[in-house]
Amino acid sequence: MTGRTNRLEALHAWLLLLPAMALLVLFTHWPAVGTFIDSFYSTPRGRRRSIFVGLDNYQQMVADPIFWQSLTNNLWYALGTIPVSIALALLMAVWVNDRIAGRALVRMAYFTPTVLPMIAVANIWLFFYTPQYGLLEQVLGAFGVPAHNWLGSPDTALACVIVVTIWKEAGFFMIFYLAALQQISPVLAEAASLEGASRWTYFRRVQFPLLMPTTLFVLVNAVINAFRTVDHIIVMTRGGPDNATSLLLFYIYEVGFKFWDSAYAAALTVVLLALLAAVALGQYVFLERRVHYR
């Protein structure tokens, strides 16, 4: 009787999971498999059907200088956005978690950029970066700094895009840290205070280790976000100037929908998915030892 009950419970559990699993397979796993298969074929042109070309698309990728530049830009973009966004999110969460006057207003101010669509955010920052008339130019001009085309210079365009992403994402990550901080028992803070621990010691020895599961979750999401950026690149720079802000997903978008080379775009997508999978796996392998689940 017990064995039959266990089988019925297992069947019931699988039936509950079936709708979500079906949607996941239909809209995530199958398209990924289809993209992997398409990367070994040529792009169909009119009446000319696609043919098997093996590794030709990947060989083209190795010899493509724009691909390497886009990948390099994306790595610098990830390096500039991920640590700063997470550090700011943690700092803001610790601040607004304390009993400060007007903390509800501060939380709303931090979270407001998150609820704005990325297209709207990009247009707001376009006004900030407008040469001679933008808000940034007006502020710097008051201190005698000469005018500069921030989005039109290869030296500053990528940094400007990084600033926009940090402004947009830090408040989103703060919500996860704030929720985790509020789950920490106040008894721990009282015990640390009785032991004479400073605020920094309490954060370093108690709060931060307990926040490691949240940090791992936020880090994985931050990495994924860093490699799937395309909307504000289209609005702000379109990959320019001279491909200085062309990120990997934007290049895939251009190849697939501007140049209509779907096979080469599929090969680029496979490389992007493999890169994200390797980074995510590395994060779990190396950080799992430092994560303490309660």
C-alpha cells in the first residue's frame, strides 16, 4: 500500500510539473537545439535551400574581426557592470534596511529605474549625453570642462553605456538583497552588539556570509544580463562609433535581421549560449563552497 501511495504521489508531482516543463521545452530547449542544428547549414536564399556546410560558419567566425571586437567589448562591459552593480545593490540594501528617516522614499528612489522600460531609460540618458546641450555637458561646462561627444567617441562610448546599465540594474538587485537582509534574525545583531562588534565586523562576519546564496543568485543573473544586452545599444549607439559599443547579442541581431544571414547568426548564438553555460557552471562550482544555506 505504501509503495502504491508513493507512486501516486510521484505521478501527481510530475503531472503538476508537466505544464511548466512543456513550456520550457517548447520555448527554450527546442529552439536551442534547432539553433545548434541550423549553425551547420547555410542560409537559404530565395529558391536556394540551405545545405549542410559543416563547420564553415564557425570558421567564418574565427576569421571575423567584428565578432572578436564584439566579444571583447562584451567582456569589458560585463567587467564594468557586474561588480559595480552588485556592490551598489548590497550597499543600498544595507543602508535602507536600517532604521533611517524616510527610508521608504529612499527605497522608491533606488527602485524607480528598475520599473522603467530600457528603451525609456536609453532615451533619458541620450538627453544626458547630448553634446553641448545635454545635462552632463551643462554640469561639466559649469566647471570649465570642454564639450565632448560622449557617445560619439570610441574612447568613452562603451563607458557611457556601462553607466546606464549600472543605473538600471543596481536597484533591481537591491530588492533581492533587501529581502534576504530582512530574513536575518535581529537576535544576531543584538548578540554582536553585546560582544562589542563594530558595524563593519557584524556585516563582514555575520551578514555577508548569510547573504552568499543571494549573491550567487544575483551574480548569475548579472552575468546573463551582461550578455543579453541589445535594446539600449540600438537606441543609443547602434554599435558605434566604429563598433566600439557592439556587444555580442547586438552583433547577432545585426547578422540575423540586418544582413539576413540566419545560419551565421545561429553559430554566433551557439557560441553565446556555450559561453553563458560555462560561466554559470564555473560560478556554481567555485562559489558553492562558500554558500551557506540555512
